[in-house]
Amino acid sequence: MNSKDNFAIDWSTEKIEAFRKTLLDWYDLKKRDIPWRHTKNPYYIWISEIMCQQTQVATVVPYYERFIQTLPQIEDLAQADEEVLMSLWQGLGYYSRVRNMQVAANQVLEDHNGEMPNTYEGLLKLKGIGPYTAAAIASICYDEVEPAIDGNLMRIVTRLFALDDDITKVSSKRKFRHIYKQIMDPDRPGDFNQALMDMGATVMTPSNPYPDPHPLIAFDKSYELGTAHLYPNKPKKVKQTEHIIYAYVITNNQGQLLLRQHEEGELNTGLWHFPLAEQMSIQEEPDYGSAITNWFNEAEIPDYSIQRIDNTDIPKVKHIFSHRIWHVERVMMTTNTFQAPEGMAWVNPQNVKDYPISTLQKKLLKGL
């Protein structure tokens, strides 16, 4: 290492080689058997990495298998209808990710003759692909020695070297990347990245700072010092805010339900829900009529003698987003049939399943 490098580690060459061998021997014996481990197709690896962001691997497997069965080629993703995309992604959340994937798929067709870029830098130029995903694809599919730094790997690096750096800072991530690259195996970079992913997911987990057995115990400085529980260093999460939401379950005289598709900029963009309105202030008695009137006025829906049905026996639904907690009250209403405006539709109850809906909407449908 260059003497002016502030991030040079104090491991000898022999220790680095021993670490690589220990980790990869463990991986060869203990690696998780998941579908995308049986391919080096960069399109499939890309799909798996995007799906696995903030989602458990066991949850992702059926989504991954259904996605590649429905859209087996990158051309299929580029040309897929939005309804198909939303249905395939339904339940994974963060729907902007699959939209970005479609944009990137079209980039690949237009700028790369339908072939995924085969370098880390090239992959970074695709919509929605950041440093972690680009490194994972480049190392697994093209044997590029590029660290795939995510939360799991930052936790492992901070424990191995007892680093107090705030992991949310860009400077810290740059430092971890430099350290990681020094210990990375140049001959099996993809396996090395995946080995540490598995280590972080199954052994050196957030809740298990002192695993037993610990395959990397000889290299874990924080374990030796008894400080592993202090790593990684990260600030407290942003406090969640609570909101009271009305979900208007409106039926017409044909027994149909009124659904609205969320627009760009709204939570769950592109998915269909009962019309939703937030109670903007805490009141002794909720003013259902005012809320629905305001909402309909904004939607330019004329007054069609909408009447509320007593729904005191229907429980509220609690739904948690990353920084928001919604307490949703289902408000039952009835009206004569009117022409549904753009972005809304009258839907027969048995056909609701044909529309892409969110986990929240599934909760709202239960018990009605």
C-alpha cells in the first residue's frame, strides 16, 4: 500500500490470505442455495439484487422466479406494460425500483445493443443502479474486483477492524470500500462478495455480535475486545409520524366499488386503492363529510347524493411505511352510478384482483 494512504490496514499479507481462504472455505460449505446462485446471467443477477434491497431473501425467491418466467429476456422487461410490472412487483414495495429497471432496460437496448454493460463503471450509468448493485453484478458476472458495500458488509468491516466511523457518512463508506478492497480475493471476487453477504445475513447479524461458532473469530478485533455490540455506529432512525386516514369504500347501485389509481409523487404510485383522504387535524368527532367533499371537489366529481353507511363494527387498519404510521378508517358510502373520471374506475368486487394493488389495499379489502 502507498504510505500516504490513510486507510491502509494493519494486516500482513499472510493474514489477508488466511482471511480469504477461511471465508471462502466457509462459503463453499455453507452458502445459501438460492436460484440466482445458479446463474451468471447479468439480467437475472440484476433482478435479484434489486428485489433483495430491504427484503428478506426467502420472501424474494417466489417473486424472482415469477419475474424471470414472465419476462425472461431484457427485451421483455423493456416492452412490458405497466400493469404487468406492477402485478409482478406487487407486495415488494418501493415501486419506483421496477420502473427504473424498465428505463434501464431500454437504455441497454438503445445504447448497448441489448447487452448489459460488462464493467462496474458502465453499469453505474444505468437508471436505478447504484454502487452496490453495480459492484455485485460486475463481480459476480464479470469477475471484476469491486466491493459490493451494503449494510451487511459495513457491519462486518466495522466489527473486524473495530471502526467507530458513522456508517451513514459518505466519507465512511469511501473508507470502508478502500479497506474492503485490500482484503478482497482477486481470484473469486463474486464469491467473496456473496460470502460476506451470507456471513452478515446468517452469522454476524445485527442481533448477534458474538456468534458461536464464529468462522471469522481469528480476524474479528471487536470480538477480541468485547466491543462487537457497539458496531456499526449509526445515528438513531428518524422518528415515525402518525396519521389518521379515511379510506372511502364507495359502492354504487350496481354493487361496484370505486377505485383510484395513485399518481406520480404519491405513495404507492401506479397502484389502485379506495379513495384516501387524511384527517388534517385532531377533532373530537371526525368530519367524514368534509373530508370526502374536499376530495371529490379536487377530483372534480359532482355531488351524486353520496350517503354514509354506519360502519362502527369495522376495525381500523394500521399500516406502517418507513417513516409513517397510518391508522386507516374505512368509511362505507353508497351512491348512484356516475361516470368515473380519469384515474378512477368502477370495479366489480370479484375483479379487484385483476388490478395491481398494494399491501395496504389488501388489508382494506379484508372483512368487508
